[in-house]
Amino acid sequence: MFENLIESKPKKFKSVKQTALSVVVHVLALFALIKATSGAAETIKKILADTSMVFLKPPPPPPPPPETPPPDAVVTANPPPQGFQTVIPPTEIPKDIPPVNLNERFDARDFSGKGVEGGVATGVVGGSGPVTGETFLETQVDDPVAPISQVKPRYPPVLQSAGISGKVGVEFIVDTTGHAEARSWKILSSTNKAFEEPAREAIMKSVYKPARIKGQAVRQLVQQGMRFDIGQ
């Protein structure tokens, strides 16, 4: 037997250049690994630094329920305005005593002077509906409106001196007290604008017998023409 084993391949020894190249490659690989690891650490650090807590705003509280109107308030789809009634004294003393209706309701608060003119105490601020009850036409009532104290309209001085006559057609509602409602006033026709305000003043100062249905005073729509003649 052989005292020494024979190798199948002869053992190669690395040269100095190969050893140096291997060292350089390993050093570069290690440096790249360290660089990549440090970059990942910086990225994670930035993510953690930018993280902040976000507080969500709570939802707003529900709106408060609408105020409940007083028990005696008038609540309708088109409520009457909140305000007061105006009693205009007649310029002429009535010759007849107005009829008395014991069933008519009188509320002193309607004459307190709070709110808009022509409204009622139990009305609604900004309301534009009728003040009291339903309005009827002359053909719908048993006893239509009749004048008790009709005021003569003043003649505009300028038109009177110029000899100009004219006519004004008006429409208004006579309430259950026998007075024209200011909010119902409407001009239907007019020959001259200067005649319109005197016509309104005369109607508002006049006193009427209110219309009635089965003895009950009701509101009635009235259409009336007023003439302005020099010879009157």
C-alpha cells in the first residue's frame, strides 16, 4: 500500500490578486448591505415621526323643536298678522244706532297697539292671512253691508282749481264691526292718481252696518265707485 494518498485533483493556490479582489468584493457587498439597512431605518423613523392623531369632530346637535304656540293662537296655513285694530272716529254723527250682536267676541288685546296695523293679538309675526273669519260676497249674505255714516272725500285742491273731475273704483272688506279693513284696500280703476288717497281716507273713516248671515255678523267684500265732481 501507498503511504501517501494521491489526490484526485491537484490543489490550487489563490494568487495575491485573486485574494485582493475577493476582499474588495466582500467589503463592497458588506458596505451596500449596511447602507441599505440604514436607509430602511431612516424611512421607518420618518413614518413614525409623521404619524399624528386625528380627532373627528362630533356631529352637530339636532335643531331644537319648534316653539309651541299659545293655546289661543290662530294656527292656519295662512295665519293672520300679529298686530292691532284701529278705530277711526267718524266725522259725521250716525243718525241710526248700529245693530248690536251679543255673539260677537271682543278682545281688548287687539287694540293694544303691538305689531302691525290691521292685525290681531293672536296672529303670527309676518302673517298675511285674513284677520277674522271667512269673507263673503254680497250675493252670499242675507243682509248685505249698508253705509251708516258715509264720509265725503276731500277734493284735491290742484284738480279742483283746474276744474278736473274724475272717478275711483275701489274694493275693500267691511269687518264685523262695520269698518273697512286697511289691509284689504285695493284700487280697481282710477282716472287720476291724485283722487286715490282721498278716496281711501273717506272709506276708512266711514261707518257701515256689517253684513249678516242668519243674524250673525260676517265680513263682506265690497266694491264701490267714488265720483269727484266740481259741482258737488
